[in-house]
Amino acid sequence: MNRKEFLSDCGKMGMAGVALSLFPWLESCTEKAKQEVHGEKARIGIIGTGSRGVFHIKNLLQLQQAEVVALCDNYRPHLDDAAQYYPKAKLYEDYRQLLDDKNVQGVIIATPLYLHGRMTIDAMNAGKSVFCEKSMAFTLDEALEVYNRRKELGSVLFIGQQRLFDPKYVKAMSMIHEGVIGDVVGVRNYWYRNNDWRREVPSPELERHINWRLYREYSRGLMTELACHQLQNGSWAMGMLPEKVMGSGSLIHWNKVDKRDVYDCVTAIFTYPNGVNMTFESIISNKHFGMGEQILGSKGTIDLVTGMHYTDEPMPKGSGMHQLVEQIERGVMSNSVFAGTSWAAETGSTAPGMPIMPNVKVVTGESSVGAEADGSKELVDAFLHAVITGKQPEKVLEESYYATQFALLADKAMHENAILTLEDKYRVPYVPLGSR
Amino acid sequence: MQFQFSDKNPHHPVTYASFFSMHTRIELVATGFTEEKGRELAQSIEAEVKAMEHRFNRFDDTSPMSVVNMRATNEAVTVDDELFMALELCEAFRRGTGGYFDVATASAATDEGYAVSYLLDPKKHTVKFTHQGVSLDLGGFAKGFALEQVCRRVREAGAENALINFGNSSVAAIGHHPYGECWSVGVEHTKVKGTMAREIKLNNGAMSVSGRNSDGVYHIVNPITGGLVAGDELVIVEGRSALVCEVLSTALYAAPRAQRSVIMKQYEGYTATELYCREGGSCEIRTIDCNK
């Protein structure tokens, strides 16, 4: 989806104008903002050209404002692969050398989690605008350090939380804040896969370098790689942050085939100040239920992944009783076909839902690299706009910051077998969606 | 509640209301009311049906029906007049349908089969189960019973003409369409959606349809065998009482074909038909003949 299609979808949703007060970070998607950067290019350096880095490169190739001028990776095969897409880009094996390159205005960091915080701060210190993949940092302290440093420098900083730019999430959150599903009474997130989460390793000494996701020395596993995306949902929907977090994690399957030490099975519960719970569950040795994100309301449910709205009081399909009203208004009579056996939707779970917008793109969550039409391209496009204008969109960083902090806090709760709250020192100003 | 009032036709101002109760959508179309009277009537109907839903709902732990299910195995439970009357009617229908309508269908099977599962004492207004594992479910009775009460309330409010629809499977008429001699209700073809398989003309009468549900799922239990009834036909019953139509259509659908005529002999003034819909859109209608 390009910017024009995104805007078109926004228009179809009836939220042009309305959306910006609720979602200020979408301002770069407006026609006015597009004119602001017309003909200009953002000169970008990519740090980390593995699978996710190349995913971004493929998106950048389709974006008018993008000019990739530098590539960096300390694993030469990945760097050479990426260079095929941008043959004129300068190649670096040390990211600090890329940061010294004055031609680079902004960087996209797609490296292992343990490097995110350090690289982001170094890049901001070097005067670059930064897009860093989620999660924002490896520890609670490091995330705060990144946040505070950005504030001091006034840098542009985006984190790879692409749902912020996915039209169906934007539409769904608008509907939730309009009260379409009543009071939010629960948030369910799950992400199931059945694969070993491994990348091919050409030589054994590269195991931890390439499969960094599997080792706690570099990664926080499923919480920072998957949950971080979904934990935004509760805060978006309810306009508040969780009060306490508990969880349980285990290695139950894939430790039989390798020496990984991150959990392959996790469940976490986040309780909000109003008592509502948000859950996250991930198992990577069964994929039957795939990926799910559901906002449960007192009047209905919105399934964010499929873009469907289910009401708890569904109407029977095609009742002809309304036709009778029209007949009487017009002074005519004919038969109305509506009688039949019991209406099937005896329970909410079997009632048909309604798409929340036309042409909903459904992402399965099966790919561990990225997916088409999941908001990633729009997010990078917005970053390019910010690189050129130097303007940091409102609220976008705080949403990402708290997604990271609560993913890390849940991971901590699992390892400490404790119910935890986010300490005050980690709390930064948070303006909830819809209260602007 | 969804409420609509239209006086575009000044001769016949029309009220439409719909609400959700008893796991289905209930709709009313009535002529001759002012907007205020129409709204008042619709609200009172909704309140009455929802109160009835609570009283008869076995899944609501606080309902009188649940109290009976929880305690009547070990003691005779006293119930209020309305619930006792409902249970008496259910017992009369059980006998009148040869056991093919039975509110004890949800009960666990016993060595003796599914014979009498509960005893009513008219003097004390009590109900007592005959064995362990009995559970009463008024779901198949409550819609028809509620539809009767709604018709009474609409008549008392002074409706000229009205049509009331309980989830498409039970429909009751008061008077007739303002531009005809009856209300014409089309029964939808089960294989060709939106197409009429049969027209039912109602004038101060009711109809009920039983069969697979609208998603094609078998859902009616045979009280004699305890298994799901796997008939592909629809059974349509027409007659004066919405409650009798509802009960009869369920019982006839559950009963073997040979038994259906026998049951119909008990219900003078009611007509029943079997409707077989075919893939190509054609239909076959067979009357269940009570003289056989």
C-alpha cells in the first residue's frame, strides 16, 4: 500500500480530519505534509542488513523520499546481499564509521536487541535521525536512557511499532474510542507459531551471532520480539497503562534440539488500574490458532488482526420486517420473505461479524521477518518525512517506549516469579489516545 | 432497542421496534399508534420479555428455573404461579405429543429411558424430580409463551394491525396488513437464500417453523432417544396460538414421520406441513394429515 492508498483508506474510513486529533503521528500521511517534502530525499544509512534490514530496504525501494546512501553489517554475506539493492551505497562493517559519514541524515537500525540502545544513543549523538527496530532497548534502564537522551537532543526517533500506521488498527481504535463496543472489559493477545525460530548457520562459531534471538545474552525472546507489538493494544484501547504485571515462561520443546536459553512458551497478564486484564500468550511449537489480538467490550468485540467487529447483540440476516414498514408507508402490500428455522446466531461466537473497513489486509503473523500491508512501509515513510523536516511526531515515541517497558517488565516478572509494577523512575509523560 | 416511527402514510402511521432477548431478535410492526404510544408499548414489551427470559433461563444461577434444577432432585421445590403454570403446560404438551416435546430433554439418560422426569403437585405448587440427573430447559417453550404474552399486550394496547417476529421461526399476527386481508409471510428456501419456498397467510393467527437452524446445523434433540434429529425438511405449523405452533413444530420435527399424524389428531384447528427444499430451487410440500 502506498501513501495514496493509505490516505484513500483513511478517507473510506470516514476519518480524514478526525484521525489526526486521535493519531497525531499520522500527520505525515496528509496531502499537505506530502507537499512539504515534495521532491526532497532523505539520505538513509541501514545498520544491520539481515533479514529485517533487507525487508526495510525492499520497502525503501518503493518510497519516493528514500535514498539509501550507506549500508552497514559486521557479517559480510549480509552486507553483500544488501548491496545488490543499492549498488551505489557506501559499505561499512563498523556502525560508528557509518555514523561519521556526513552524507547520512538518518539511520535505520535493524540489529540484535542488545545493541539497540547503545546504537540509538550513538546515532542521536552523531546528529542522525533514528529509526530503530523494536524493542527499543535491552533493559528498563537502557530504554529510559534512550528516551531521556532523545529529549535532551530533540532528535527524531522512531521505533518499529508498525501497528501505529496500519489502517485497520487506526480504524479499530477510533471505533473503540467512539464507544462502538462499549466499555473495554478485556484485551487478548496471542501469537502461536510452530517453527524453531532459527536462521541457517554456515559455521558453528556463528551460531550465537546469527541466532541471537535464542540467547538471553542478546535477547529477551518472545516478549521483546513478538509481545512488544501487541502490548500497545491495551493502552491504545483504554487510554491508560498497566498497573501490575505477572507471567510465567518455560522452555518446553525447542530446547530438545538446541542449546537456546530464551523461553519458547510464555504467558503474561497485565492488569490496568480499572481492573481490566490484558493477556499475552505465545507458544512456538503449535500454530493452530496463529496470531490474535482482540479487544473485548461490554457491547461487542473487535478483532484487530482480521479487522472484524462482532456485536454481542447481532441482528438476524436480512429480516423482512423492515420491508413491511416501507410497504405501509407506500400504501402497498406484498409478501416479506423472512420466516425460517431458528436464527443460527444463538451465541455471540457463531454470529457473523462485519469488516470494520473495506479491503482489510490480514497478516497471519507466521513470518518472522515481516509482512506486506502491516503498516511497516507507512511507518518508514513517516520516518523519511521526519528526517527531511526534522519534526518528531507527537505520541509515537511514548507508545513505543511503554510497549518496550512492559514487555521487559513481564519478562522480569517471569524470571523473578513475581508480580511487578513499573517503578516511578521509569514513568515518562504519557498522553493517552483520544485525550488530546 | 431499535425504534422507528413513520407517519409518511397519514392513514396508517407505522411503528417498528426490535430488541434482543432469549438469544434472538424480536421485532414488532404495528399500525395505528402515535409515536409516543408506540414507543411506550415497545418498551413495555421489551421489559416483559426480558423479565420472562430471566425467570425461565436455566443458565442464570439466580433464576427460579435454576433454583428448581439445583434443588428438585432432593426436595419438592415450591415455585410461583407463572412458573407452575408453565410447567403444567409443558407436561400437557409432553403427553399431547407422545413425549416428543419434553422440557426434560437435557436430562441425563436413565435405565428407564426418558419417561416422566418430574412430578407437579397442583395443591402445593411444587415440582420434584423423579431421579438424579434431571434438568429442565424451558428454551423450547419460552419463545412461544413469550410471543403469546406479547400478542396479548399489543391487543390490549389497541393495535389495529400488528405482526410480531421472534427470531424468524415464530411469527404472530394481529389483524391484517393495512393493504390486504392478511399478513403474508414468506418462508425462505433453505437452499436458495432470499427466495420464498412457501407463503403463509396470517390473520389473527400464528406460525412456527422447525428444522435445521439457518446455518444448516441440526440442533433439535429427540427427547425419546436423546440424539439430535437429522431431518432435512422444515416443519411448519399454523394456527391460532403462537405457543401451540411453537411446541408442535418442534415435536413434529422430532417425531418419526409415521407418528406425526397421530400427534396432529390432538390439535384441532392447527395445520402442519413438511417442506422439502431442493438444490435447484424447487420444493415439495406435504401436508401432515391428521385423518391418516
